[in-house]
Amino acid sequence: MVDPFGRHVSYLRVSVTDRCDFRCTYCMAENMTFLPKKDLLTLEELNRLCSAFIAKGVRKLRLTGGEPLVRKNIMFLIRELGRHLETGALDELTLTTNGSQLARHAEELYDCGVRRINVSLDTLDPEKFRAITRWGDFSKVMEGIEAAQKAGLKIKLNAVALKDFNEHEIPDMLRFAHERDMELTLIETMPLGETGEDRTEQYLPLSKVRSDLERQFTLTDIAKRTGGPARYVSIAETGGTLGFITPLTHNFCESCNRVRLTCTGTLYMCLGQEDAADLRAPLRASEDDALLFQAIDEAITRKPKGHDFIIDRDHRRPAVSRHMSVTGG
Ligand code: SAM
Ligand code: SF4
């Protein structure tokens, strides 16, 4: 799949549910209205859709959400998708999780062929953890991380950088991650969906985080690229890697290799744009995949050049009205 700007689309992110057992303040409002269950694709349908993308050249697949591990029977889908690793059609099957359910799924994930996962963790303080996630239990996430490492999964921690919240904790989080052989990536807040919080109050530019870190650590840019908005540095003092995801800058759109599928079969060609393609109708219209392939091809011709994110005091409304939990991180 090649879009009109010559970019090869080889990475599919799938939000398998918009539901979650946390309510992170930058991600969701406390009282969320979720999609009616009847609008969801079944796991069999999600498997068919993902397999169609793999047939069209997707080499990397990430399951996300909402919280992917709260979807009932999700391991069925993960096992089915794992078969594409065995045939060599897929290079990587991975997921982004809040870690709350990881302890009971870790071994099975490894058994299905998952080798690396991203775990979101914004603080090491259990009370602050409860405040930012509204509902989360820090000890469960720690158990999950331990179980995942024991099962052989490599972990990358993702932390959203939040002004006056974890700003001064980042050096500790860096040491925590690197001492345990995990990578750490910091993310800038993105204006996606109403959360009941003022985003201009939460926004912390990573350029500031980086210059603060440079007072304590030696950061060296490294060439590692994932086709996404992350830039990486190595940290001499810890021997580990730190990533910076700055979605509000445009410096990554030129190399964007991904599209995003929701649990209702809507394909978003860009996280920061409203334009989307419905794949549920062609999926359900016939048992063979011809219509589906046609709809995917048509969607790829509409992949936009870049996003339109803006957070500033004149633009108080979110740039994109859907929540991150709909399209996935
Ligand atoms: N529930 C899973 C989790 O938290 O890892 C997967 C879905 S969550 C939407 C994926 C990632 O998006 C998380 O790392 C989360 O911190 C991040 N995220 C959510 N809302 C965001 C926002 N408005 N700006 C930046 N990152 C956000
Ligand atoms: Fe749930 Fe992840 Fe959003 Fe937090 S960031 S509310 S864990 S989907």
C-alpha cells in the first residue's frame, strides 16, 4: 500500500475496544459514553480485517484501545493473529496496555508470539497514580510489569509528560526503567476529545523536559526510527534509551507509515484528522475480501499529508473531537 505522497503503509494500529478500566485525566472524562456493544465488530471480524491488511502488506500490528486487555476473550484474537507471525507474513504483533490485567495474560501473550509490549505509566507514586488514572491500582500494574518480564516480554514504558504532575519525577522514572532493562518514552499531550480538564494547563513541551534532563544526564541523539513521531536519545549514565514523542510538531508526518482501525471498522488515515473510511460495510457485504480490498485501496489514496493539531489559548476546543481511546494511541 503506497499513498499519494509515496509513503508505504506497513503498520496497522487497531483499537479493539473504546472501553477502559481507568479514566486517565488527559485521555477520558470521568463519565464516558461508550459505543453500544452492538456496534462493535466481533473478534472474528476483527481477525478478518487485520488479516486483509496483512495480505495487503502490513508487517506490524499493534493492538490498543481503550484498554485492549479488558475486551472479553481478546486472547482469541491475539492467538489468531499470532499465526501470521508463524507464516512470516507479519514481523511483529504487539500491544499498548495500561498493565492492569497484564499479570494474568503475560505468559499467554508470549506463547502467542508477542515479544514486546508498551505499558503506560505516568508516575511511580501510588497516590499520584490513583489521581491521574482516577481508578487505577498502582500495585496491579507493578505486578503486571513483573509478570511480563518474567514471561520474557520486552517492555517499553510510555509516560505522558504533564506540567506540575510528573515534571520533576522524570529522572526517577528514567532510572527506574533503565535499571530494569526497560525503555522509556515520553509523550506530549494531544488535543483529542473532551476530558473535562484544561489541556493548556497540562501541556508540558518535551523541549523543556529535555533541557532539564541535560543538567543531570548526557543525552546523545541516536538514529533509531520507527516511522512514527518518536525521536530517541541514549543516556550515558544509565546505558538506556529515551524516546520523545512530540506529536504537535510536523517533523514526522513525511515518514508516517501507519493507519488506524477502530473497533467498529472505521479506518482513520491520520490520528490528527477527522477523515475516515468505513470498512464494516464492505466487510459484511460479502464473504470474500474483494470489496474490502477495494475499500482499503480507496482509503489509502486519502491519507493526508499531515495533521492539524494545535493547543494554545485561542484554540480551547480539542482539534479532533474523538477521544484517544477511540482511535488508540
Ligand atoms: N489503555 C492503553 C494504555 O493506556 O496504554 C492503550 C490505549 S491509550 C489511549 C494509548 C496511549 O495514549 C497511552 O500511553 C496514553 O497515555 C496515551 N494518551 C491518551 N490520551 C492522550 C492524549 N490526549 N495525549 C497524549 N497521549 C495520550
Ligand atoms: Fe484507559 Fe489508556 Fe486512556 Fe488511560 S490512557 S484512560 S488507561 S485508554
